[in-house]
Amino acid sequence: MNSTVASEGPSQATVKGSYTYGSITDKIADIVLERRTTPGFAIALAIAGAFTVLFIVAIAYLFATGVGIWGVNEPVAWAFALTNFVWWVGIGHAGTFISAILLLLRQKWRTSINRFAEAMTIFAVAMAGLMPILHLGRPWFFYWLIPYPDVMNVWPQWRSPLVWDIFAISTYIIVSILFWYMGLLPDVATLRDRAHKRWQQVVYGLLALGWRGDARHWQRFDTTYLLLAGLATPLVISVHSVVSLDFSIGNVPGWHSTIFPPYFVAGALFSGFAMALTLGIPLRALFKLHDFITDRHLANMAKLLLACGLIVDYSYAVETYTAFYSADRYETYAIMNRMTGPYAWVYATVMFCNVVTPQLIWFKRIRAMPVVLFAIAAIVNVGMWLERFMIIVVSLHRDFLPANWGFFTPTFWDLATLAGSLGTFALLFLLFVRFLPAISMSEMRKLNEETRGVDR
Amino acid sequence: MLDLPPIVDRRSFMKLMSASIALAGGACTRAPLEPIVPYARQPEGMVQGEPLFFATALTRGGYAHGVLVESNMGRPTKIEGNPAHPASLGSTGPLEQGRILELWDPDRSRVIQHLGQIDSWENLASLIRSRGQRWQADGGEGLRILAGGVSSPTLLAQWRLLLEKYPRARIHHYEPVNRDNVYAGARASFGRPLEPIYHFDRARVIVSLEADFLGGLPGHVRYARDFSRGRRPEARSMNRLYVVECMPSITGAAADHRLARRSSEIHSLALRLAAATTGPVSADALPWVRSAAADLRQHHGASLVLAGDEQPPEVHALAHHLNEVLGNRGATVDFIALPVTTAQSNHDSLAQLVEDMRHGRVDTLLILGGNPLYDSPVDAGFAEALRSASVSIHFGLHHNETSHHCTWHVPAAHELETWSDATAYDGTVTIQQPLIAPLYGGRPVHEMLAALTGDFDSTAHSLVRNYWMGVFGNQQPEERWANCLRSGVVSESTARYENTQAAKAVVGDAGATAAVGTVPDPKEIELAFRPDPTLWDGRYANVAWLQELPKPMTQLTWDNAAFMSDALAQQLQVTNEDVVELEVGNRTLRAPVWVVPHHAEHALTLYLGSGRTAAGPVGTGHGVNAFALRTQNAPWFAGGVKVRKLNERYRLATVQSHHRLEGRPIIRAGTLADYLHDPQFARQESDRPAASLYPDVPRAEYAWGMSIDLASCIGCGACTIACQAENNIPTVGKSEVIAGRELHWIRVDRYEDAAAGAQRTLFQPVPCMQCEHAPCELVCPVEASVHDAEGINVQVYNRCVGTRFCSNNCPYKVRRFNFLSYSKEDAQSAALHNPEVTVRMRGVMEKCNYCLQRVVRGRISADRDDRALRDGEVVTACQAVCPTQAIVFGDLNDPHSEVRAAKGSSRTYTLLGELNTRPRTTYLARVVNPATGRDPSEDGGER
Amino acid sequence: MKVGAIGAVIVVIAAILAWRRSVAPRPAVGAPVDQPVPFSHKHHAGDDGIDCRYCHTSVETSAFAGIPPLSTCMTCHSQLFTDAPLLAPLRASFAGQQTLAWQRVHDLPDFVYFDHSIHIAKGVGCSTCHGAVDTMPLTSRVASLHMQWCLDCHREPERYLRPKSQVFNMKWQAPPDQRVLGKKLRAIYHIHPSSVLTSCSTCHR
């Protein structure tokens, strides 16, 4: 099997090296079925597990004692939990964007990264979904936000964006899971067929839902997959728009702004791609997937990262401009307080992480350096978390009546909840790459054929 | 009191684990059936489920304050003022409100103790009997009684009896916050101690020489009412108040011209004022003196000069003299015989007792209440002397510092648990009746004293009743007795004014000029002692409400501190919460610094009453004990203080960290001149409600609204604590206040800002605004925050899930959240709770709802007899307690209601009206009345 | 696999049952409650024809209908059944030797503030909520007392109103033209519009 990779230069390839159906399947399936757990992986798993335990303890203590274990107070009634929420939802965005929108746009290069991006989405949204429930004063009554006929004859209050959240988030996670699972079917079937151990055959067998891969299956598969992609696409926009309304509905200076929906969506994708890079680069190093996740993939994602970053920068500018343009003394003060108040360091850090750092991506050489990209992505992740913190806490701590002004300082349990959710996310992701193909075998095979010889 | 471990230790971990298991199991377990225990015989006059009100009185330092106490099925739950009582007129101060919690305080002593061991009344009785025989013989040699100010006619009668029986027994008095100076001053002027009675409603010009008549003087609640009557701009004329003081007080904050001076300088200043008033005004006189003198001159017979309890007798004499010259005696100030029996000088009386104990002349000492071991002057040597008394009996509510050093401790019955009687500042007598049988086996003071005289059988009831039957003689004694109990005052008991001879002249101009030289070294730092606005002399240290009630001028809770001016702080290079060591004489005390605007330069102030070591779990270990620096001859201010900055910090709990208005139209204020020139001066464009997309609230039969007059509000904080008592609001403890989680439904914001020219302290009570277009409502996902048909924005606790979005969206931040389980479950708290108000669990938002329970009760009783509510039939707790009637509440649909009238005023403005929230609660702009033609900056300069 | 699936199903069902149980009315509708003295409303109110207000004295003036003091019981039982063993607890507690603790039959949550007096004053009969108590040997509740049950009337009181003279009539039957009558009575009694009656603050504080 000759290939003309050389003629094009590696960085442009979506698949490097020459592969057959078999070899692709071997390479990816073996990660799950044959490869023995490396010590490095075990250690990573252990660390993630430890933080998961911390998460569970933090939640138990929270339920037993109350949200008072956090630093929240009057006037800063929302802090870490909501920051984590918005941040996690944001991260959840890139996955669906990559798999759905890029699919509709026929972006072939998405193929090798969509699977783990989708997984990332689901786990991130799961973390996000937890946060609003945890932050409730009486979490055991969270179901009162869901409309259902009850003996009290009362319904949710539809004008509240928190009720819209319930719908937005649940819809999003359901569709994401469907989309992800649909894509998995052929691969799980492959695993079923290649598995040696009995339990693997049983489990994968059940998951495969009797996929035999005959023409009818494939035909329905493609239709459904496309339909789901169509369904998922608007959600990418809607979810974070709704989340942003949680704030722009409020009259808190620094929240009450019409730019929030696009601003938040851009921010979400921004952090999403950052996270995709943060996960993808180590993943490909860990499992030697350089042939499938090529430098071109990284470069493309980096470009998207930069693009979203610029939109976010623009939003920052507009936000500040509108505050002064409104000539509203409270709005103006809120912005000034952000820049010069007691939380000025947050603003500075955000600007550094989200505005300055990404500009490096303009340089081709940087885009070709996975390590640097990884660093940039990590920094952006931090920056985006702080941005949400800035929007929520810094706006709240000084609002209308100076007599109420306050300050927020996180407690151990605030940090434990954040770290714990990160650990749990990591654990889920590690288990995912261990037990499911992190790259879509079926699609890679298709891609390999389509791109054979011609436009690599 | 809830303090969290920074991280879970083992025990709390187990707790949390079991709790979480219980939580998991909780869903499946079912509430037990509720038992109902019927009365065997129902008390007459009681309707089950309906509260009863009993008229009685509460005393401090002997001075009585008439109150009505609400009793729910036999449980006293709330204290209201007694409209028929001259000292109250229906209002109370903050301290009276706290007394109900003191009654239920689970930390009160419950058993008689002898040398730390539980003992019995019988043993004590037999001891007293055996001593009694000796006293019979030697006429009570060696029997001493130490009491505070006493105003109970019955008790005084018992004393006379005792002294007849044991002529050589001695009775001593000691009140740490005493009025020795007042009486000495009166003696100097009139030859005998007299109680001045002020008529602020008749005074057009008032000059206060450090007299805190709005917050401290006996009768201050009544005085506040009279004072505010004279300050209604609508009357087109207002009284004018000049204040000179060291530590800012609410009286100083209410002043039109306030001057900050060290307490020791006030005498010479008063002399200057006297000189300027009686003689020619010297050119170099301070603007404050110049205009005060001018005003006094112009208001002959309608002015008033008064001196504070902290000022030396000479200043009081000077005040009397000035009033004499100005023809105020008999017009704005009268004098009555002392309503309270106390020593000529409390300090001398205590010293005498100590002297006797030292020389072993005391074998039996009975301490009636009080806590001399904690609050006696540090150089009095009481503690050591006490040891030489073979038998010392401490009789009090708490097992405190003193009782630990006495051989016996006898639990006393609370004022709400016993029959007694007491006299108010103006001589009016109230017969106190018990609301409940002693909760902890406390003993009425009358029975304790009767026992000393060998009478072990009479009850307090028989003693008090017999005394009054004697007084009433044969003119329908039964009816009069019944009337006294019903009305809460003994008819015609108010003291008649003494016709005194003219006050002796104490100064000529010569004296004035001479005295100018006596100004202390301006660089010398002076330390002033003041009673704590909420703990007084420390007796209320274990009352959590009062500990957590922000002190008006500092907004501090749970601690006192070394208060000083910004200038001095800079000079000492210290900031808030730095710990400094104060050295007076050879004694030292460490205290955290707190900067107080407008405090006299080169002076420090310490509130008395903190730093208790045996107050009980609530009160012990908060703040520093100022008594450790207080000496007999410098009870109120001591010069030559050395301040050393230590390299440590102490965290203080304040409820407000920012005091500038930031140029926001939050508090609107102007001068009377402004008002007369343009009555609409407070109006702003943004106040008019703009168009709104939200539907107007439907108008039902009633539309509730509130108006708060900032011209009347003196910032005393009574509303805050009355609300706390009415609405079952728990205290959260110091650490939670620091965390910013206090729960007060109506808070009094304090701002330091340039209003009407001069730098002034502004107060603004902020309850829920009950917005018609409430931002909180549209963000609550579960409809826990909704409007009712009568326009009250109600919080449905049982529906709230605790998203806290409503709080974020409330521009006034009046919503309070139960971040943890603050409501205590113990029997006492349960018994104290208002049965009409839900006790909120953790995770639930709460806030002011215009005392909904009172609204509903009123509406139902009106509906029951099919009539409309009358204006004033429903009164909120804050409105009822307000000494100056600054808060008006009522039905906006009623064209003749008081609240409609108030809102009709040209001074009405809405807080943050530009947000178009359309609050039902509005404010009346503050109006002050500085002397015309004064350059306000001068005030700034003077401060 | 199958076992797991079945197990899961069982768990879910159990959970639902447990939840249902926890929210079910307590005591259950129609279930008599054991009392220290087996007091029979049937005997006292039904057979002897004692008026409700003889014992529940504050029903017209207070939120709380009132539980009779033992002295009320003793007005008769100092003469009748003076040595009946059933009444031993009554006599003992009247003598102050023990306390008699009745079990609440109609128990509302503590955050619900129901007021008897206003319902009586506006023509809501005892039996409308408490059922035919005069036929109950042991008292049990006839209504769930769920919020929707309260609202059912507060939204449309005219369905249940009766003339004041009939409020304490245990035998009262709604006439066929109840709604017409109800509307009339609602006007006469000046009952607030349902917007007021269904405000949260009407029952919750």
C-alpha cells in the first residue's frame, strides 16, 4: 500500500502513514482490548480517584450541614458553585460543536477527535448539572423546579431563567448522550467481535444492541446520525444562551446586559476547544496516536480557539464600552470596580489568560508545537474559570447600596468542590479511554478509504 | 451561635456521616403523631390560641420603664411599650426588648450554691435564723446589704422595717453606670439632690454638654419622643440641637451643630458658653459657642442646657445656672425629688463597704443583684475585701464573677417572674406583675429581704399587695389595685415638681476667663468610659440579641474596641483591628482599634460591659473589660493615657464595611431653609415611576404601605431588635456576622457623608421595600417569592428551595438567608418563639413581610365581625417600638390613613426609584436645622 | 444481567412506594386514632346531642378551636361513670397525677396557619372538613388536608358555604342549588375575592 503523504507534507494530513481497515481497527481497538494498563495510567487513575472521593465527602458534608460551609454570604450569594456550573457547561460545548457542526460542514478532519470531544462534553455537562443542585439551600427539593402535577397545585415560576436552565441542560445532555452512543454502536460491535474475555463479549454485546453492520444498519445509522447532528447544532447555541440569561435577567450591575448570550456562547466554545486540546494532546502522546490526531488537527483546533478568543475579547470591549455609554452610575461603577477594586487581580489575570495568551496562536510555529498549545489551552481554561468568577462574584460584591457591600473569600470546601469535580471528570474520562475506543474506528476506516490516494 | 471547623475533625465527621445517613433515611420515615395536652383547669380570661397582654415595668438602675408583655398560652413572648406609661408612651428602647430573652436564658442559675456545692434554701434559712439571733443582740452589727439603685416602694418599706429591727445594719449602693454627678450638681445648685425633668417638646434651642438624652438618660425613650415632636419640618419651624461630646452618640448624630471635644475640655467650653451667653461674646470664640450663645439668648424660657452623667458636678451646676439665667427653670426643665433611692455617691458608698469589710466589721454581706467583682472600680479592692466577710450571699439571675467569690449564691426571680413595684424617671410608680412562675426556681427579692427580717413565710405577692393596700387605705383599695395592674401605672403617683430656689450662680465672666487656663494639655491622650449602647454595664452580656445588635455609631457586634478618631489612628499609625496596649496609671489593657468618625481627637473611648469572664456561654469572652482601667476618682475619663501598638490583630465583627454614599441619592437630606425655600427639594427626576412591561398589582380591599421619616429617626436600633423578637429571628454568632450572614430583617444603615453641608452621620432603617414590581419575584423558580393580593411581597418559606437568586436580584439586599441551621431547637427558644411565625430551617430565604402575622390577625378579627380595619389597628413591630414614631404603616387605600398622609408629604422619596421597582416602603427626606448664616464648613472644621 | 435488571426495577418501585408513604396523610384518612381515653364523638355529640362549642369553646373566637380542659369533662363525669375504668386516665390527670395526651387527628404542618374562627364566621360548617364526627365512635379524618384540598374550596367557596345557622349542624346536606345559594351567601358574608383567598399569605407566614 503506497501512500502519497510525503507529497503533501505531514502537517496537512488527517491520517498519517498507510493504514488498512485492519490496521486502523487493530491500532484503536487494541488500546481497549489488548493494551495492558501502564503504571502512568494507573497513577493518573489513582489521583483522579482520590479527588473523586474528596468530591463525595464535600457533597456529604454539604448536604449534612448546609451551603454555609462555603464562603457565600450576603451580598455574594452565588460564588464557586455557579462559577463551576457555567465553566463546565462551557467546556461541554466544544464536543457538540466539533461532532455536529463540523459534521454538517463536512469537515473531514473532525473524524479522529469527535469521539473523545463528545465524551468530554458529556462528562463536563454532568459535572455542570450537579452544581446548581449542590448550591441549593434545600437540594432535596430540587425537583420542584421541574413541572409535575403535585398535591400542592403549584407549578414552577416560568419567568425564572433557572427553570429554563433545567430544560436547556437536560435537553443538551440527553441529545449529547444519544449522539455519542449512536456513533459508538459500530465500534462497540467491533469490540464485541474482537473481545476474547467473556465479560467483555457480554458487556459490549449488550451495548452493541445487536449491530451486525449490514447495509440496512449502515443506511439507518447514517440517517439518524445526520438527524441527531441537526438536532444538536441549535443546542450548541441555545444552552449557553439560556445559561447567560441567568445573569442578564438580573438587575445586578455587571449582569444586566444584552450582549451576554453571544458573549457566553463564544466564551463556551473558547473554553471548550481549550479543554479539547488539553485532553487531546496528552491522549495522543499517551497512546501514540500521532497518525490519527495529526498536527493538522491540533492546528485547526488552535485556529478555532483563536477565533473564539477574538470574539470573547470583542465582548469584553463592548461590555466595558456599554457600561460607560449607558452613563448609568451603577454600571459604570461596576466596571471600574472590576478593573480597580479589591478584585482587580482577577480582572488582570483574566485579561492575560484570555486576551494576551491566545494571540501566540497567530504564529504558525507555535501552532506546530503541541506542548506550547497545551500550555496555552491550560492557561485559557484557568482564564475562563476566572472570567465567570469575575462576572458572578465581582459584580455581586458591590451593587447598589454601599451599606451592603461585602467580600467573598472561598473556604476549604469551596476549593474541595472545584477540585473534586475536576477529579471526577478526569476519572470518568480515563475510564472512557480505557473501556471505549477514544477514536471512531468506523469513521477512521471510512476516512482512510475516502482520502486514499486523492486529497489527503 | 454556630462556628464551623475549618476542616472536619473526627467528631464532626462522624456527625456529618450519621446526618447524611439520616438524610437518606429521612425520606422514608414519617412524622410522629402530635400530642395535645389539655389544661386540667383553664385559667380564667384565657382564650386558647389568643395572646394576652399584661402591664408591668422593667427597671435598670432602679428607673422603671412601663411595658406590656405579650403572653401566648402562658408563655411571655414579646415586650411592647405601655402607651399609658409616661416613660414609654408605647415605645421602648433596644435594651427593654432584649429582656424577654434574658428571662428565657437557659444559662440563668437554677440552684442555691454554698461554696460551689449545691445547697438548700432550708440550710440558708437556718443560717440566717442563727445570725438573726446575734443581730437581735447587737442590733445588726456586721450586717451589710449592697444593692444598685432601688425604686421599689415595697422594698424601701422592707428596708425601713429591717433598719428598725437592726438599727446598726448598713445598706450600700453601687451602680457602675451611676448618676452621682447629676445629684452632686443639683446639690451644688439647690442644696439637695434633685432629679431634673426635661421638657424637650417646649425647648426651641437645646445645648447638650455630652448628655446622651436620646440613648442613655433615664427617660430617654420619652425624651426622644418629645425631641422629635419639635423637629417636624411641616410645622415650618424646628428646634435646634447643639451637642459637644467626646465619643459620638446618637444624640450627637441628631445634632444640628456638633462639636467634638475631650470630656475634660467640656467644662471650660461650658464656661465659655456661659460667659458668651451672659456677657459679651469674645471675638475669638468658636463658631459653635458663638451661635449657641446667640440662639440661647434669643430663646429666653424656650431653651435648654443639660449636662451628661459623665460630666463633673460643676458642669451640671453650670447648666442649672444657665437655665436659671435663661428663665428655663419651670419652663423647659423641672426638678423632682429623687425617684430612685441610691447613695449620695455610689463610689464612696462602695468604698465605705470595702473599708468595713477590710476591718472585719462585716460578717454577713448580702449582694442584691449586681456584679461588683466585675464592675467595681479596679482600685476599690472589693475582691480582696470580700474574703474577710464570713458570710457573703450573692442574690442574682446569673452565677457570675461575683457569685463565684461569695460563700452563697441564691438564684433571683426575673422581673417578669415576680410581684414587685418600681418608679419611673418622673416618679410614676408601676406595680410589676409576674408573667410566669419562676422558670428556674428563682426567688423574689422581696422574699429574700423578708427572710433577713425573720419573715420566711410572706410571698412577694402578699408583701407588695399589703404595702399598697396600706397606701390605698379605705378608698376602694380593691378597685385601685385592679386598675393599677390593668393600666400599668399607679394613678396620681407621678412626682410633683419641687419649687426650688434659684440655682446658685457658679460663674461670673471672671470664672470663665479663669477657667480657660484649665484646659488640659491638648496633646495628652484621654480615655473615656461609656455605657455600652446594647450591653449597658455588662448585665446583658449573655443576651445574644443585644450582643448581635449593631452598636449605632460603630456597627460593631459581639465586641467592644478602643474607639478613636482617624487623626489619632494616623498619629499612632494603627488601623482598624490592630491591637494596642492602653496604659493608665500603672494599669494596662489590650484592645483592638476601631476608628470612629467625628470622635474627639487625642481621645479614646471604651464601652463598659464587655470582657465578661463568667457571663455564660453567650456573653463570656467577647471584647475587653474596660473596668480594668476604671478608677474611683476617674470613673468617666482619665488623662495621661499611653497607647502602644502591639504586633497583633484582632478580628472584629461589623455588619457594615462601607460608609460613604458614593454620590448616590440614597439618603436625601437638606436644611430647614432648603425645605422652606423648596418643599420638593428631595424630589428627583428618577423618582417618578416609569412605564413598565409588568402588570400593576391588583388592588384588593387593603393596600399596605410604609413610610419612614429620616428627619425623626435617631438610629437607636430598637426597630431591629423588636423585629427580631417578633419574627423569631435567630442570632448567628460572631463568626457568621464576620462571614456576612447576619439575619436582621430591618437594619439601620449608617453613612458618613456631606449632607446639608457639614459632615454628618446619617441613619437609614432599611426593611423590605415590598416593591410592587419586585425583582426578587420574577427570578424565583418555585414561586416562593410572590405578591399577595394586598401588595405584600411574601416569602413562602415552605416552598423556598434556596437558590438565592432573589437575594442577588434585590437591589436593597434586604433578603436574609439561613446558610446554616441558625434557629435553636432547645425548649427555651421554642417557648420564646412567636407561635404566629414559622421558624425557618436552614437553606431557606427570609425577610421582612410587614409583620404579616399581625396583618392577618387584624384582618381576620375585622372580617369576623364583618367590618373594615381601622387605621392603626395593624401596627408592625418596628413601628410600635420606634421611640420617635419615625415609622408609619397602614392602608394606602384608606384616604384618611396616617401613612397616606405621610406619603403625601413633599419630602417623600423612593429608594433607588430609578430602578422602577415601585416600593411600597418610601422615605421622608432628612431635614436638619443649622443656624442660618453659618458656613457649614465651620462644622467640618470643628469636628 | 437479568438479575441486575430485576433488582434495579425492584429498587425503583421500592423507592417510589417509600416516597408515596412519606407524603401520605398522617394519620391516614378514615383510620381511627388510638386515644388514651377512647373518647366517642358519636356518643357525646351524636347520641347526647352536646353542642360542639360546649367543649371546643374558642372555635368562634380563635384560630384554635380549643381542646377542652379536663374540668369540662368532669362537669359530667364527676357524676356519671365516676368509677368507669375507661375514664381512669381522665380522673388521674385531673387529680394531677399524670398528664393526659390526646393524639392530634387533624394535624397541619407547622408552616400552615389555619384559623377556625373566620371559617365559622363565614359559613363553613364543621362537617365540611371534619365529616360526620357525630357518627364516629373513634374520630378519624375524612380529608387529606393536602394543599390542593384547601385550594379546592378557597378557589370556589360558594360550593361549600352554608347559612350561619347551619354551621354546627352535623346533618346539613348541600341543597341541589348549592352554587346559587353559595354565591348569595358569599356576597352576604363579604367573603374576599379568591385572589385574596388563594394568596400564599392567607395560610403561610
